[in-house]
Amino acid sequence: MQVNETTIVLLKRTIENQGWIELPSEGYSMYPFIRRGDVCRFGAFETVRKGEILLFHTAEGRLVAHRYYKKKKDHYFLKGDTNECMDSPVQKGHIIGKLIAIKKKKMIVHMNQFFPKSYGYAVSSTHLTARFFRFLLRRKLGDGSYV
């Protein structure tokens, strides 16, 4: 999703005032954990643990939600679950919020529960998952359109 500076300010203010924002998922980079059409609820970003998902904006104005891996100095390193490479380092000022829940078709997944926390840590602790998730995604799409 493309955003401009006004939209970024509005998103941050909404989280400050309301406590959260909800945005629909558009891509496949977090498949299978987040699927296209899932509604993601983001809350305030204060602290982050390995495997949690952060919403940020890129220098090109793209709005992205990817999994946190590590921090070096003032930069956060994040990556989509199906992406093989890390995103460009993200500065704290570009982070808008942290994922707190996902509304799926038949349920709501709260990120503070055991499974999502464990899943996030496991995914961010090995590099083999990206290839496996890409394989699953290719099979789901059936035409290789993602890659």
C-alpha cells in the first residue's frame, strides 16, 4: 500500500488516540501466517521481541508489515516470512505500530497468545522457513505469479 506523509501522521495519531488501527492485508510476504484479506490490528510500538510483526513505511512510501529479527544501533531488521532477504534497515521513526491481532475468516488471533508468539520466534530463528513458505505459496497460486 502506498502512503504519503499525511497518511503516516494520521495512522500514528489514530493509534495514539484510539489505541489501534485496522488494515487489510494485501500481499503474500507473510504467508501463511497472514493471508491476503486478513484484517490486521496494529497498536502502539514501544518494545519489540524477536518474531513480532511491525508496521512501517519505506522511504519509497510503501506501508509494510514484516517480522522483526534484530536491532543494530538505531536500525531495525525485518523480513517477510516468504522473503529470502531482509528488508532495508528501518529507522525507529519509520515504525508505525506493532501487530496485536489478526481477524481471519473464522477467528481472531491475538498476538499475545502462546501459538503466535512461539510461531513468530520459530520462524525468525531459522532461514529455511522462507523457502518452505515460498514453496507452499507457489502451490497455492498454481501459476508461480508470486515469485
